[in-house]
Amino acid sequence: MDITLYATHVDGAITIPSSKSQTIRALLLAAFSKGHSVIHNPLDSQDTRSCIEACRAFGAVIDWHEVETSTLSEVYITVDAPEAFPESITIDCGNSGTTLYLACGLAACTGAAVTFTGDAQLKNRPVGPLLDALEDLGAQITYPSNQSRQGYPPFTIQGPLSGGKTSITCHTSQHLSALLLACPLALQESEIIVPLLNERPYAEMTRSWLDRQHISYWANETLQHIKIPGKQRYTPFEATVQGDYSSASFFICAAAIAGGTITIRGLDPNDPQGDKEILSIVQTMGCSVVWEEDFSVSITGPGRGNLIGGSFDLNAIPDALPILAVTACFAQGTTQLGNVPQARIKETDRIAVMRENLSACGVEVEELEDALIIHGTGTLSGGYCKGYDDHRVIMAMAIASLGCSNSITIEGIDAVAVTFPTFFTLLQHISTPNQEHKL
């Protein structure tokens, strides 16, 4: 499906969907916790559903509950972990890279032969460094006999995970998160050396789950040297998932671009999600950010064309690249979004496709190996762009329409359902009532 969007004023309040990263971590830990767990306020999206199916493949019993009364509206998931794992398991992760990476480590702890596959995009996500590390720690990795390319799905993992020592270069932090989740279940102590760690806040998020579970481990300040004793276990839990800063970033930047005020409910200022840094970035660019006591935050833009360009290191928050690249077009002066080479190995090469889309909409953009340089003029002409089946690219270009002098047409918007099925509904909610759009 394609969509055509026009410039509009934005104003209002929304409740942001729950964190995908936290929901998936909660589901996987619950499936390995040998008991009954309850997860309140989970994200309902294609990625969540892919993770639920992965947990069911491991043998977990998972039920989705929706309670609607005159005084209560609640969604929660119950997870009953299996007493024993099947001998042979096949997991189709769909488009969910987070599920693929994190489940790989836990799969090595089951003793089962676990085969991972996914859709066409997922089969191009590199898993080699993680698989090499799991082999160092005792797992066996095999590929179909007719597969010429190693380090990519499909592949089969078989434990047990013995423990030992490994070194892993983490172009994506999800590789380290997979080891952090798996190594407590290994037979012996594991020692992990990490020469490079991108996206560190996501590894810290995983570490916060280990702390909640009272898992013993030692890590230096930079997470580049970690020791985790084996023969530990996860215990059943009850947890509530807070709002997703990655999803909120689109509406934070909508206020910045269009100049209105948007209040976002459901975000926890103390959550370890790295993308909350985007609030500081838009403040630097000229926005007002005000937190309220009820876990809501209001963002007010400085007025159309009044944002200020700058230089921002996105290594810790690579998912913010598409929307910040759009925001930079509406700033005065040059903005550099740098130190984010891992943006090239997401659902798409986001550095390349954002340069292509923004150039097609009338802004001068330079593409570096690990960065985008946007020469903003305070406006964008609009035009035709591609979604590339990448939810964050689609949503970023939709937000770009708010300040364009002409319409923007986005080819293929269905992929937003991967993480944010209600995105266009919420966008219409905070837009002026007479906003025009054509499906």
C-alpha cells in the first residue's frame, strides 16, 4: 500500500506503544524461567508475535489476555515455561532481528537442535560473530548442505553451552545481549572479551534484566570484559513494559518539525532505553522538553524552519538515524549524524536509503561510510520516495511530510506493522482535522 501525505499542524497528546526491545527480552526470559510469568502492557506487533511463536517452539505455553470493563482496560501475557525442551526445534523469526539474535544464545542452552530461519530481509542479517562466539563456548553450528553462505540464516544450533572464553566484535549490541542472556545457563563460567561494542545502551538494558533476576556476573565499566558464572537459573516474574522511546522518537521529531506541542504518555525517564537521548538532541536543536509527574513528556518545537543544525554521535542510538536525518532537513545549517556504521546492517542500509529518499525530496545530503551530512535549509520540497520494507524509513518519511512545501508519496507502508501498527492512526490524531491524505 502507498500513501500520500501533506503538510499539517500538529498538536495533542498520545500514549506511545510499549517497548519492543523490553517486550522481547521479557518473553524470552519468561520462556526459560521454569514457571509461570506475567508480562503486563506488552507491545502488540509483528515482531512481538514472531517472538511469541519462537517461545512456543521452545515449548512455552503463552496466552494473550485483553481485559475490558467499564473501569479497566488491560493487556497482559502469561508465559508458562516448559519442563523440558523438544529434541528438535524450528524457529521462523519472520522479520524480527531482535528475536533471532537473542534466541540464538538461549537455543544453545537447550541441548536441542534448533534451526533458525526468517523472511528474505532476515536472511541477510549477519549472525556470524555471534555464532563464532557460541562455538567458542561449546555450541555446534551447522548449515543446510545446499547453503553456500555461512554466518546468515538458516542455520542450526545445538548445545550444550559449556562455557569458556570468547572474543566478539559487536557491530550490533544484540550479539552481546545474546551472550549475556545465555551464559548464566552454561555449564561453566564464561569469559567474554568485547573489543568493539556499538549500541551500548541496549546491552545495558539486557544487563538490567540480569540484575532483576539476581544473576551473578562481573563486568568492567565499558562492558568490554565480562565474566559470568555458569549453572545459574532464571526465575518466574511479573513485570510491566514501559513505552518505547524508539517509537516515541517519531512524534518527538514531529513536534520539532511542525512547531506544535505534542505530549507523550507512558515513557519512563529512568528506563535504560538508549533512544531517550533523542530528547536531549531536539533540545539542542531548539525544542522545549518538559517532564510531568505522570510519566508524560511535552515537546514543543521552535516554529517551522527555526531548528538549529549540529553534530551528533548516534553510535548508541542507530535506530534514530532515519528520523533525525529527516529532522535535520528542517534545521538551518549543516547537521552531521555520525559514528553509526551499524545503520547499514539493519532492515536496509539506512545510510544509503535515507540519502536517496531525502535527495529525492529536495535536500542536499552527503553519504559517508558511517554518517550522513544534511545541509538543511529549514524546509523540504516533498516528492516520491520508497519505503524499502523498513518500518523506520517509512515512519521517518511520513513525519517529513509535516513540513514539506508539497506532498510526499511513500511507496509501500505495510512494514510499519513490524513494530508500530498504530503509527498512522496516532499521526492523524495529532494532526489538524482537515489533514489530507490518500491511500
